[in-house]
Amino acid sequence: MWFSLTVLVLAIWACQADVAHPEERMKASRSASLRSRRMIGGNLAPHVPWQAMVFFANSILGGYAGGALISDRWVLTAGRNLFVKKSRQDIQGKDPVIPKVYLGISRREEANASKEVAVGKVILHPGFQNQSEWDNDLALIQLKAPVVMSNKVTPIPLPERGQDVADTVGGSGVISGWGWGIYFTPAKSLKYLVLPLANHSDCKAEYEHLRSLTPTVDDNMFCTGPTKFEENVCFGDAGGALAVKDAETGDIYAAGILSYDKSCNGYKYGVYMKLSSYLPWIHSVIRGDTEKSSALRSDAMSKMYSWQQ
């Protein structure tokens, strides 16, 4: 129950904060350039118990990204986060980096040994970068030991059967991360944005003429647009979960994992892997399925049915 209250308070707090102090917002929007206001650095986040920091390299771009704790042993992130050079040409034939993972933090300076959780292995989606840099951009990170749940560290649920990102309260979701801010520098503290869900066709059309640089938006993806103050996701936010609230049940869950985080001030839409499309793969990995698992289950069922005849 306390977890439900935690995430509900987060969602309500975020929505309220986004519309609070309109005079201050208007004053800020007049004084800031469009370029600066389109960055994610708008609102300090409350503690986000499912937020993970995925550190993969010392880099001028920061070397870290987002992730979402989805169980006591697994973190979900974008597959591209596990490579320093991210182009399909550079990644083909290369093994992903085994990253450092930090849980229960809200400031970058807290990413130290006391908050690090040991990583066992990483598993890329089998269709990762099949046709382009953005195809099936997901990876699962297995932790060596189960995480002890607390009010600081708790997983976010995956979608249930029938839950669709389009059926969410207000047609919006909450994304958090340490991505670049108004001066093209990484945020020192975790920030959040309440972003509107975008029309799929509009998003697809926007990026269709830039296929070498941006995703080809397919049915396994969905998009968000900028806030009314032109704030948006940016470099370093990839891998974070878009948390939404189901309009019918009130359930809060991760609808998607941010893949294309380069909207910043250049493009309009952030692009996410739609998790409802990937549930079979996620569950098969978490179960520990092997190539023989399906055949073994089928064989056992066939034998049990045959014994009843």
C-alpha cells in the first residue's frame, strides 16, 4: 500500500508543480530563450524509488544514463546506453559494456560505492538494431543479488494485459533523469517533466525525412512532446521510464523506456520503446528461459494430457 501511495503522491505532486506559480513561469519564459527552455532542466524531482543511474563510461557527454528498476533483480534501460559509440556501424559485433548501477539516489554526487548495486549480466533485446540504430532499443540488466526494498528503492510495475499508453490520465506521463540542462551541462540533481503524449502519426512524419539521424517510428514505439513551456528531454535521459496512470484503474506503471533523448531544442518529440509490445521478451528473460524452455513445457503438457485419455 505504501508503494502505491508513494507513486501516487509523485504523480500528483508532479502535475501540481507543473502548473503552480504561473506568474513565475511566465516571467521565466519571457527571460529565457527558446533554446534554453527546451531542455529538461525545469523541476527538481521528489525521490523516485524506481529510478536507476546507469554509468557506462567517463565521457565528455557525462557517461551515464537512466534506467528503471522493474523487480528486485532487474533494471530495464535503453540498449544504446550500454555502448560508448552508439551508431549501428560501431556496435555491430561488439559486446555491450557491463555498467555500474546506482539505486536510491537523487543527486549525481550520491553515485558512490554505498549506493552501487553489483551487476551480474546484461541482455540486449535479440532484435536490437536489426534495421536501424533505434530498433528494439532495450536491454535488461540483472543484478547479482536481490535489492532490499525500502521507501528509497522500489520497482515500478510493467503494464498489465490490456493497458495501453493511450488510456492514461490527462494523456500525459512523468519522466525523470539527469539529462542535460539549460547550459548543455548534465543536471546535478534528478529532474522531472510532465510530458504530453504525442500523436503517433505526427511523430512518425516529423522524423521520417531524417532517418539516418532519428528513429523510424514504428508500432513498437510512442512519443511525447514538449511541455507548454517548451521543456523537453535531452542527452542523458535515455533509459528512464515514462510513468503513467491508468485512467480506469488508477494503476501507475512504466509505459515506455526513453530511447531517443536528443529532442532538446532541435526536435519536437521524445521517442520511447512501448513496453506493452515487449512484455513476452521481458518476462521470458526474467523467468530465465532458455532456447529449450518452450519445447520442454509443451512436452510436459502433452504427456500430462495424454495420461488422461
